[in-house]
Amino acid sequence: MKIDIPDHIANAIGLTEQELLASLVESLYNQGRLSIVFDGESTEMCKEEFLKMLAEHNRRLHYDPDDFNDSIDQLRFSVDPADNYY
């Protein structure tokens, strides 16, 4: 989906396209409609940048057991078992 916002409205809002998109996604995140992973992808931010933005706006983190399990899975796939970390 693509949303076109007239220039005069965008100028009145005073946000860049990226800031406006991040604001929309942040709002949907706060409503529980998007996950952390999807948010970062939809705003072209990495997860850390999105979390930082939430913190800067004093937003609560919605991190449920499914998000935790996804994070564990990501860590498992990102570590090479051949590496010796001891």
C-alpha cells in the first residue's frame, strides 16, 4: 500500500517522510498491531534504532514470550558453532 500526503499537509506537520513513517509505525506498535521486528523492517530502521526511538518518546516496550523466543532463535542462527568462545 502506498499513501500519498499532499505537500502542504506534510509541510504543516513538519516531519520528514522517514519521521512520519516512523511515527505511524510507532503508533501501530503502541496499539499492539505490529511487532518490534516488523516495525524495524517497515521503517527501514534496525531493531536497535527503533528501540532507541521508542525510548526517546518514553514508549513502553511490548515484548511478549513470542518476541523473546524469536530473539533466542535469531541468536542461535547468528552464532557459528565452530567458533570457540571459551
